[in-house]
Amino acid sequence: MNKKIAVILLIIFAFSLIAGCGSRKSVGEKLGEKLGEKLGEKLIEEAYKQAAGVKDADVDVDGDIISVKNEDGSRIVIGNTEWPDNILLPEFKKGKITSIIEDGKGEAMITVEEVKQKDFEEYFETIKKEFPEKILEQQSENYVFYQGNNSEGHSVLIQYSGDQNNFIIYGKLKKD
């Protein structure tokens, strides 16, 4: 008898939630999104652990942003569109950031797409001024590779592909 009452109360409670939140479809959509997100996190986590050969990883899916944090502190963020505030590089305000990889050792790599050549050239001049020591540079018509250090010993590596309108930049993170 108590079980029947509990089931009836549970049904009434669930119905009131559905009615209070609008249509069943919106509740179902929200539930489906949340379950899909959790399932996606678990699948990504397992695939990452196997591919990276690690025992533990923390995956967070938040809308279009996927973040994977490894047991050694390294972090991969895919879909983030904001320049990280903890990197010792001048901010590139054009293009579209598609991934950020932090290696857990104080360095990061940022991939930027949809980069116009003029915007890259302006940024590249800034990079060359701020990292003018121990230079390794190679350029062709649609390709730039540059590695340099600054007076504090921090290094930068930047690679631009004009054919693909993207670049990758690698640099040090600020210490906490």
C-alpha cells in the first residue's frame, strides 16, 4: 500500500514538473541534452584515456566547448573562442580560436582559423618585436614559421598557412 502511494505521489510530482515547465517536449529536450552531454563526456573520456595512455582524465562538455584535463595537469580545450588570459603572448584579436592545448608544464598551443593574411602579418610584426632573440625563421609565399625568445628567456613558435588561413602559436603560460 505504501508503495502505491509513493508511486502515485511520484507520478503527480513528475506531472506537475512537466506541466510547470511548459510542454513535455521542452522537458524531454532538456533531459535529452543533459543525458547526451554526459554520455558524450564519458565516451570522450574513455577514448582520450586509451589514446593518451593515461588512467584518469576529466572531461567537461559545455555547449560547443569540450575540455579534457589529464592526470598530469595538461588540458585540451576544443571549441573555445577566447584568448587565454594566462599565456605570455600578445593577444590575437582576429580569426576564430578552435583549440587550446595546455601541456601541464607551463606551455600552451593555440590554433586560430579564418585568419586573413593582413591580420596575421600585423600580429607577426608584434611577435617579432617582442621575441627578437635566437630567431629561427622560414618563409615562403603562403607559409611562415618563426621561433624566437625574449629577454626573459620565454620562447614563441608560430606557424602560419596562408593556403588554409590558419595559424598555430605556442608559448609559455603565466605562473600562478
